[in-house]
Amino acid sequence: MQFKQAIFRCGFFLMFLSANFTNAQETQKRFLIIPFERFSFESAFDLNEIASLNQLNVAEEAFTAYQNKLVERLSIPLESYRFLELPLEHQAEFIKNSLRTYKEKPITHYGYDISWSIESNYLKEVLENFSADYIVFISLYSISKKNLLTPQAYDGSKFISWSSHTISYEVYNKEGKLVALSDGFDALPKLPTQSTYASKGLLLSGMDNGYLSLQKDIVLKTLKYSDEPIHRLKKKEVWK
């Protein structure tokens, strides 16, 4: 009798786990990522300087290093939201047939004309094949220079040379509806310390929190503006 009860409890527990796993899968939202291209990567800093600070072999590795770091950080699950890089062959198909352009609607921003992938049903097929809900185009990664005011002085000054990392993106659903975007999200580098103030905010290791903030912004705007007029979007949403 006790053995049968144990078997029953075990079977009930497995059914409970299976049901919860199924529910988790149903509520999980998946985003496919198309990272920025080489010509969508801009830097006011010399790429040789970036390569040297990050111990890269050649200047052109700076682009690849930032691209890989961004995809790597976005790929870490955020609660029930997952980001997956779209395989290269599919990326190439989208980029080949989607013109990168500066758009005036719903607000001015850099994005892609994806009409071909909508009309050919390619967008919907790709999202369904990868069991994804949305596709994210990173349309611009720009690094600019600024002077940063710091609480303490470095080399006798509280103003140091620093960088701003701004990232533009668009999010589309299976029907090809633009549901979220940002025209220059500010992904903040880790604040300077005595050992990093000379790096100008260009260290890849200092971008984790900035990229996490970007990931949260994508999720929040997608959830909020899927059912609201997108022209009302805020510059930055707050993760609670």
C-alpha cells in the first residue's frame, strides 16, 4: 500500500513539473537578434586605440569584439525572456533584402525597410521555425566622445575623457508590425575607477550593465507598445 502511494505521489509530482514546464514555455517570449553590421558601427575613437585597450590583435577586431559582446550579453536569459542570435545565413538574407534607412515615422530613427521579408512571408517563416515571437534589428552602434564629471579627481582633474555608447534598434512581430524601437539608447559603460579611468569607457568588460539595460529596454517597450501607439514611446522605460 505504501509503495502504491509513493508511486502515485511520484507520478503526481512529475505531472506537476510537466504542467509547469509547459506553462513556462507558453509564457516565455523569444527574440531573434540581428546584430549591427560593419557599416552600422561608428566610432569617434580610433579603432587602434580601442583594440589596444582591449588587447585585440588588429583595429578591425574592435567591430567584431563589440558585436560579439553585445550578442553574448543579450543571450543571457532575462526572467522569462530569451534572446537568440539568428543564424548567419538567415541574417545575410535579411540584410541583403532589407535596406537600412533613416525613417521619419513613427518617430525619426535608423531602421530597416523589411517589406520584402513581409511580402514574401520570409519573416513569419523564420520566426515560426525558431519558435520566436519577435525579431530585433540592431540598426546602429555609435561611440562618441564626451567629458565626464567625476566625484573624485584623476590626474588632478574631475573632468576626464569618456565615451557614450548609443544603440538604435527596431523590433518586429510575425506580421511585420513595428512594435518597439529606440533612436539611440544610451548603454552606459561602467563608471571609472582608479584603474580604469584612462580607458575612456571603451573596455568591453565594462559594458555588461549597459547591455543589460538595453535588453530590459527592448523587453519593456515591446510589451508596452505591442498594444499602444508607438509614437508615444518614452526615451527609456524603467524596469521594475
